[in-house]
Amino acid sequence: MLPDRRQQILLPVRLSTIVVSFAAALLLNFLPWQNIALVPDFVALTLAFWCVRQPGLIGLGVGWVLGLLTDVGNGVLLGQHALSYSVLAFCAVTLARRILWFGLWGQTMHIAALLLLAQAVGTVVRLAAGAEFPGWTLAIGPLVGALLWPLVSVLLLAPQRRASEVDETRPI
Amino acid sequence: MEHTPPAFFNRGPAPVVRLTFFAIASLALIILDARFRYTEGLRGALALATQPFQIAAAAPAAALRRATDFFTSQSQLSTENAELRMKLAEAKLAAQRLEAAAAEGARLKALMGAAERLPAGTTPAEILYNGRDPFSRRVTVDKGTRDGVRPGSPVVDESGVVGQVTRVHALLAEVTLLTDKDQAIPVQVARNGLRAVAFGGGSSGLLELRYLAANAEIVNGDRLVTSGIDGVYPQGLPVATVTRVERDATNIFARVLCQPAAGVDRGRIVLLITPVEAPATPPQAEGAAEKGRDKAATKSRRPRAKDARAP
């Protein structure tokens, strides 16, 4: 199977796009959601996206720092999200070339597995620290997050799709 | 030297090495935090970075609420209403404590002798959002160290105890609800003064009285109030109502479940009570004892609030 031939050649990513997307993800995570079981982890999703798209730029270090910020913001065990985001970033960076080979739905499946793994790592840490198991609703958030993957792909790649100067004669 | 790749291909340590490094760093932090609580300094520093996000994230909901208020009534009225509600919560709290004191009456007075209940200051606060942690039951309120909130402060609403402040940042404070699995509160049955400790029931949303003998005198519908012996919670605040008592012959302890009196997971406005100072340890030296007695004497000479209220 060959990668989707209709793929557009993208502009190089700007660092500001990445920073703004992570800030927006943190903001979305801290919104006062009513039922947190149904809400995906936006930071994990954005991290997975940039790890897959820019594995040379975004990786474990960024994931670890974002994890620490999430831990502090959520008031949970310090290091819980840092560990799960590190694992997530590692898997996403390792699988980056493979994931982009698939179409959007194939990518969604991969991301679902990655997000579930990250959630499982966090859960194991909390259970080891003595928390009670809150039930299988824990798996809903990552699955909803994976379903948002096509949307996130379109949104976060939009700044790279624009041509910097309009040139009618240019093919792309 | 000839075996190292040219700098062009150098991409730093291998991913597995990085993963090992960050995993060990995370695990170290987890252990330091869970076992030794050594990470509060780092947490405080990082909180400075996350607080703008948290406050900004809470703003749209607050703005929406304000807009709704504006369209349903005059904005002036709504602010006044909020103020009045806070005042009412304070007044109700005072009324509850007075009622509890009257109900326990002479017996308590005789038991406690000159021991005086310390006046507690209160700070009204608004719940910004529920915790994003499915493993614990916490809320975040909009008051922090800047408003004089201290860790350990009891949190109450108009009908009873909600929980306890467990972590304070500059502008925000985290409140662990009574129903959290790791939260415990010393209580007393209002009817007969039986003391017990209520533990959070986790996801069930109930409280559980543990280590209560199977023949303990407790029945359905008993009201539980704070006993005040821990030096944290003021005495006589409603905590819960007993909803189920199971006495099993095979077990030496009764299983007692209670429904929290306060709207633990409802409501918006709560009061943070300045914690009662821990009772002083018994004086060791003779001089210290003298000093303590002097203090007690000066205290008893002052007109009591209780006496003033008596008809």
C-alpha cells in the first residue's frame, strides 16, 4: 500500500503554532467540565499529534514537562501524567512513520491504542499509590479523544497548508 | 573517532534511552510525592505557570453565569443577591452551631468545664470547577494564600461540612471532599455523644463509620456532627445522617453508612473556616503550668458569648 497520493506538500511548521496548540489544549483540559469521564485529554491528543507529525521537534522532553504541568493543574500525584505522557510520546515518535502511512481512520485506530495505553499507565500508577479503581468509564475519554483525531489533524495542519504567497502558476 | 557518525546525523540519545531517563525521573517524583511529600516546592513553582490557564479556563463559565444573571434580572440585583447568599450561609452556619450547642446543653458544659470554643473566622469562596481526577473527589475554589486560606481549613456550606482544604496556591485552593476515599473526619452522634470517625466512601458518595463496635448505640436517622476533638473542625457542625446500619454476628465491627448533610457535590458557594488551633500539649514545666492557668483565669473572667445569648 502506498501513502495517500492526494497528500499535499506542507509548509514547514512554525514553532508558534505548536506552542499555541499546546496552550489551547491545556486551557481545554482545565475547563470546568461536568462529567470528566467523557472528556478526552486534549493535551495527550495534541502531544500525540505533534509527536507523529514532527518527531524530530516534539518528543519525550516536551511530553514530560506538559505532564508535570497537567499534574500540578489537576492537583494529582506529581509525575503521574509526566510518566504517561512520556510513554505516549515515546510510542508516538517510534510509530510516527508507520501511522502516517495509513488513512485518517487507520491513524485514528493507532491513536486510540496510544491514548488508551497512556491512560492505563496513569491508572496503574494511581492504583499502586492506593487509589480505588473508578470503573471502566476511564476508557471512554481516550476513545473520544481518538475520534477527535481527524478533526485535530485538519485543524492543526491548516496553518501549514496555506501558501505563503499566492502564485497562480505554481502547481501546489 | 572514525566510528562516530558525522554531526549531521547526530540526533541525541536514542528514544529508548530518553524514555528510560524520563520514566525514572517520573517514578522518582511519584515516590517523593506519594511517600514523603517532598515535592510541594516544585509543585508551587509549577503552579505559577498553570494558574493563569486555570483561571482563564474558569472565566468563560463565570462570564456565562454573569450574562445569564444579567438577562434574568438586573446585574445590580444579582450581585446583591450573591452577597446576601454569602451572608445567609454565614448566618445559617452560626445558627446551626447555636442549635447544636443548645441541644447538647448542660451535659457538654459540665463535661467541658472551662474549655472555650475558639471563635473561627470564615472566608466565603466560590467553587470554580470539579477536579479532573477520576481517582479522587476534589474541587477547586477561588481563594488562596492571598486571601489567608491555610491548608487544613474546614470547608462548609449552608447545611454542613463539605470537606477540607488540602492544598493552597496563591489564588486557588484545592478542597478534598468528605466523600474522598482518603478523607476522614471525627464525628459524634448528636443524640448520645458517641464518638466515631467517618471515612469517605469514594465513588458511592456516602460516608462510612469504621471501627464502631457491633453493639454500638447507633440507629438509622441519627445525625452526626463534628466532635471537635481533632482541633481542626469546630465542634457541632452537621456532617451526615446515618442511613444504614448492618450488624453482622461474624464481624466485630458494625457497618454504618451515612449520607452527607451538605451538598458535597452540589452547590457553588462555600465557607472556608480558619482552622481551630491544635490544643496545646500538657505543660511539662511548672512555670508553663502556671502560665496556662493564668491564661485560663483571664479567659473565664471575660464575659462569655454564650452567657450573653442566654435569655
